[in-house]
Amino acid sequence: MVFTDEKIEEIWKKGTVVSGNKPNEYRKDQCGVWIAKNQYGNRKSKNMAKPDGKLVCTIVIKRC
């Protein structure tokens, strides 16, 4: 699934800003895992995926 730039930004804004880090580059997700905005779509990122390529934390988007 490919998201629009607007949807990526909407989801990114839900991440937690951590003091001392660049909020436009790094945040923490709802599971407390570090995420890097420039790694969107990279299933091989060491911070984002397990060795089998599955995500460490799955985010569910609720539709109203």
C-alpha cells in the first residue's frame, strides 16, 4: 500500500517528539520504537523491521 504525501505527514504528526532530537527527522511511534521519516517504505531498516522483514509495531488507522 502506498500512501499520499499528505497521509504520510498526518501519520508522522502522531509520532511522539523526543527532546534533543530533530522532530522533522526522528520520533517515537505508539510502541515507543524510534522511527525515521526518511525510512518510510524501507522494510529492511534495522530500526523498523525484524530480520524477517515484518514491522516491529503495526499502526492501525481508524476511519471515522
